[in-house]
Amino acid sequence: MLVDIAIENLGVIPAASAEFSSGLTVLTGETGAGKTMVVTGLRLLSGGRADASRVRTGSPQAVVEGRFVTQGVPCDIVERATGIVSNAGGAADENGEFLAVRSVGANGRSKAHLGGRRIIKTTLSEFSDELLTIHGQNDQLRLLSPERQLDALDRFDPELAQLRKNYNAKYLTWKSLDKDLQKRLSSRRELAQEVDRLQFAINEIEEVSPQPGEDAELVEQIRRLQDVDTLREQAATALAAIDGAGSLSDAMGGSGGFDESQESASDQLGQAESALAGSDDSKLKDIAVQLAEITSQLSQVSMELGGFLSDLPADPQALDDMLTRQQQLKLLTRKYAADIDGVIEWQRKAQIRLDSIDISSEALDKLKEDAKKAQASMMRAAKKLSAVRAKAATKLGTTVTEELQGLAMQKARFEVALTSIEACASGIDQVEFQLAANAFAQPRPLASSASGGELSRVMLALEVILAAGTTGTTLVFDEVDAGVGGRAAVEIGRRLARLATKNQVIVVTHLPQVAAYADTHLHVAKNVGEASVTSGVESLTFDRRVEEPSRMLAGLDDTATGRAHATELLERAQREKEDINEERVEPLLAASA
């Protein structure tokens, strides 16, 4: 349920707030006062399109803030709405309420927040869809759409939701199989060519058999081979200096031309250590210890140099072999990926794709059989769905007809016609709402048989019927009573009041007959100044609730006659509301007993 709304700099409204009751709330005011801006604010909270032209002139942005509570809302809706907020990182405030905020900048950019978190518009729309439904001035025109009519029929019977879900799953399975089959049949030659290309590429890569990171490793090895003489000389010079020319015989198979009579650094350090180790002087002994440590480190360096020299390739053919291997790898990287790791990954994906392509006669026959079975299963589900829809269509037609008779359309007859179509995501049925002016007239489509006022009443009748099983949700009607007057207006007020016994209903109206049934009456007033036009929203007391209907009746708010008529209308409507509330309470008391 929507607790309140705050609006800043939206249209003619500089700043306004409104609190909504749990029952029926009506918004009234002169044409152009800003009632539509309130609905626009609600549409923004429901994730609607942000329009920079709606931002008040001279203001950097417009802001709409709405506060929702989940008390009295069905548990499944509460669970879904709370889950949406939690997934977005938001949470309810200390009062257990959810705060939704939408801002629209003068530059057209919009921002949305929910539960204290910045979110995308889609998330706000998903949250609002669980708690808020808006019927605008143009929504009755959308009712003319066959898709909307089908959705309305499926909402009427709870059994249809599961049947439609079951059918849709079978339809998607069949569609996927049929699409695959048609592709294979129409592209058999292309697929065969693709198989050849993939198999050739995989064989080419397997023949080379590259290893992960091999290309980078080869670059380093080739560089060392190209510089092997220089590296060998550098390492040998260092080793000969440390251990003497004789030490090169193990690593190089000889002295390498170095003077074998030259005393090595390790020998000289050993002599120095020995000379100092026998001294009685403590400082010299410390120096001897340091020399011993240096000698040990030098021995480690000598081992590493010897190992380096041993690992250097001595085979002259090794460089040619590596260069040949590098060319093989480069051929793969030119064709398939930027490096060898990418080539290996490409081979893996190519193998998966190759395994998925089977154009053999056996595979096609199996796919045909699977598609045929899936189609048969889908059609069984479709026929079951269609049969239940036919029963629901008859019942919905009768129920709406009864409701229309209560809306001052006593002779009208509403029918729901079903025609068979090719299987699609929604089934094998096309729905058409039809209206007959009287019992003897031929029913015709709503588009050609219903006036604006009649279309409004049909939409309201459908909403009253479809919402009969819902509780705790917020329904907004923006002048759906347009083109209606007299007794029909009274009946619309009654139905909205009945709808508001289980749901929160917010209505923008110009009809005093509807406003009289309100639990809360909000008035949108316009103030025309020399420099600007502003609007505000105020909640009317009982005395003001008499003045407003008298103005709406004939602009007679300042006459005793007008006030008397408005008082009579208001008191009568409130008595009827008490009867409606008692009708709701009696079944509840009976159930508890």
C-alpha cells in the first residue's frame, strides 16, 4: 500500500505532499490544476519514462518520493517485493516501510533509489509492479489490443496461469527443436563445409601440438642460443676467476684457454682466512669469520655458474630446431589467435562446436522425431489450455454483463469470442472482447461498438471483477470515468468503493458522484500568479468536502442550493459505504465463527 507521496518541481507543482488512506482516495480539482502531475509522479515511481519537459521551468530537477508498506498485502507479494529490494542492496526503514525515490533532471537524466540504495529503473519497475497498478486515460484504448484482452481472460481464472506456464514451457521446447531442425535441413551443405573447416583446423593444431605458454618460452630459449657464445665466455671468465681455469674442465670439457697457473679468488680468500684464524686478536678473528662467510657465498656462486654453463646448449642444431618450431607456432597464431594460449582455447571451442554438429541421416531422423514428439506434447497442453479458456470466456462474459447492467448499461451484453490461430507463445487462441447494445443486437468488437464512456465502464467492470480475489494492492484510476455521468457515475462510485474494501484505490475524477464515496478527499488547487503558476494538494475536511462536490456539480459552491445538493449526495454515498463495509464484514464474522 502507498502511504504517502511527496512531489517537488514537477509540472506546475513546486512542492506538495499527500497522504493516502487504506480505502478509497479521490483527487479532484479544476482542469489544469495539476491532478495529472500527481499521476505522473506515481508513474515515475512505477518506473515510467522520464520526461524532462515535466520538470518545472527554472528548476534543475523534479523529485518524486513515495513510501510503501506491506501490511495487509498477501505473503507471496510481500516476499517478492522484499526480495527485489534485498537483491538491490536495500532494506526497509525503522518503521518497516520502503522508500522509493525518482528524480528527473532538466537535462533528461533520471535516477532511482529504493530502500536507501541507488538502483536502475527496471528494478524500481519490478518492485512497483508488485504493489501498484495504474490505469490511465489511455489504458482503456490498450484494452482494444488482442494481447491485453487475452491477458485479462487469463487473469480471470486462476487455473489458467499454471496451464499457460506449462504450455509455454512445452512451446519453447518444441520451438527450439524445430528451429534446430529447420536450420540443419536448410543449411546442410553449409554445415558440412563448416565441419570440414573445423576438422582441418583442429587437425592442423593437433599436428603441431602446442603447449601452454610455449611461444613465450621459445623466445627466451632462442635468445639465449643466439647469444650462447657470449654467455658462455662471460660465465667461464667469472668461474675461472673464482675457482681457477681447472674448474672449467667439468663444465666445458677443458680450461677454455684460461691460464691454469693463475691463482683463483677462492684460494686467495682461503689463505687470507687461514692467516687470520690463528690470531689471538679478537678483531682479526672476527675478520676471519667474515672471510669464511664470503668464501661460503663464493662457493655457492661458483656452483650456480657451473650449472649455468652445463645447461647451455652445445648442439649447433638446437637453434635451427627451435627456429623451425617457432615458425610452426607463428603459423597457428596468425590463423587462430594472438598467442598459443589463445590457439589452445580456440581449439577447445572448435571441438565443442564440431561435436554439436551432426548432419548424418541418423541424427536428422532423431531430431525430426524429437520435434514431432515435442509438438504433440505442446498441442495437448494447448488444447487443454484452450478448453479451460473457453469455459472462462463464457463465465467472464456473463459476469461482465451483470456488472455493466449495474453501471447503467442494462441492455448491454458483453461476450468473449475465441478463435483458433497457429501456435504461439500464448497458446492457440485469439481473444476478442465484443459488446452488444441490447439483447437482440449482434455483438461487435469493442473498437467499433463502444463509445468512450462505455469503454471506461467495461474497463472498470473488468478491473472490479479481476481484482475481486486480490487484497492489499494499490490501484490508481486516472479519469477512467471520462465521458460518464448521471446514474452511471453513481454506480462507478459504488464499484470503486466496493473495490476499495480489500485494496487501496486512488482515483482522479471530475465526477462528484464518485468523489462522494471517498474515504479521503484530496483537492489539487491552482494558483495563477503574475510570474508563475503553482499547484498544491490539500486533504479536505467534511465542510470542504461539501464545497468541492457543489463546485463540481455546477460551480455552485457558494450557494445554499448547491451545498444542500452536495450534502445530500455525500451523506447518501457514505451510508452506502457503510452498507458495503458491512457486506464485507459479515462473511468474515461467519468464517471466524
